[in-house]
Amino acid sequence: MTPTSCFFHRKSLLRFLLLKTATVRRGVKPGELLRVRRCFTAETGNGDPVCLHRRDILNILELDYLELLVERDSSLVLFYHPETMVRTLSEPENRALLEHCGYRTDAGCDAMLRELQRRFRRGNGLPHEVGIFLGYPAKDVAGFMANLPRTPVEHGRWAVYGDAGESIARMSLYSRVEAAAERILNVCRDPQAFLEHISTINPITQ
């Protein structure tokens, strides 16, 4: 296999993860929860398999991460931007909701992340407050947890409750950054080149 084809197939295997974590990399979203398989494989044009193992993927992405749930064939991984996560967990509405859910918000960001991990691993289903860690508005996370009537939003990225203005604004921001990242990825030959150019995305003007 030539180096060029290796770059191409590695980018193809990582494409989804690179795009979905772009908002985190640029610091506009505190975290993104994604399932990472033990091994991503693809067939090359001459039939040679290309495989990227989970550890290779996590190293290539160059993001802070926490494996919330480790299973036989894959892991649920929270990729996060440390500064944005600290800022998000410090917002009054988010602190109030997390405290209501039993988190010690005075313990700091790392402790709250460990508590989230503990709740994932105790096997009682998805902790719905994870939405706060993913950058969803507190009103939407609380509305989902309380099973309130939803606010209809066309092509919404998550369930919206109450006034839709803040929710739509965040959805639009996240979508713009992902679209800009896709344009960059389409012209980059490999993931490293993409990572070097991703800082050019301006979340305000995209």
C-alpha cells in the first residue's frame, strides 16, 4: 500500500469522529459522546485491509477524553475541551441542575466528570444529565428528565423544551462549525493536516 492510499483510508475511517469532535476541538461545545469501536477496518482497492485500533484513534484525535463505559467491542467515550467544560459546569443553571441530580458542584470539574463516569458504569441506564456535559441548554435537559411537552423544532439536534431561541442558536452554532470542518477535511490529505487547519474555523462568522 502506498503512503498516499494509507493516508486516504485512515482519513476515511476517522471521518465521522473528526467531524463530530470539531465543535469540541474549537471550544464551542464542552463535550461530545461517541462510541469508539475496538478496531475500525476498511478494504483498500487492492484488497489489503486497513485497521485503526481504538488506542491509535484516541492518540490521533489529540483530545482530552474519558471512557465512560467500556464494553467488549467498543467504548462510550466523552471527548471534551477542558476550559469549555469548566466554564459550562460553572454556569448557574447547569450547577443548579447538577446539584439537583446529586453532584457536588463545589468539588470541581474533574470530580464531576468522575461522578458521571461512575453513573454510566453502575448500569442503571443513561444518566440524562449528561446533556449538560454535551452543551445542551439546562432547560432542555431538565425538560427531558421531567417528561414535559416538547417544543416542536424542525430538524432539531436534541429535544427542545420551553422557548426554542437559545436551543436553535446553539444548534446552528454547532452545525456551522461541523460544516466548516467538513469543508476543511475534504481538501486535507490526512487527519494530521486537518488538525493543523481546524483552528482556522471562526465559530462566529462561519
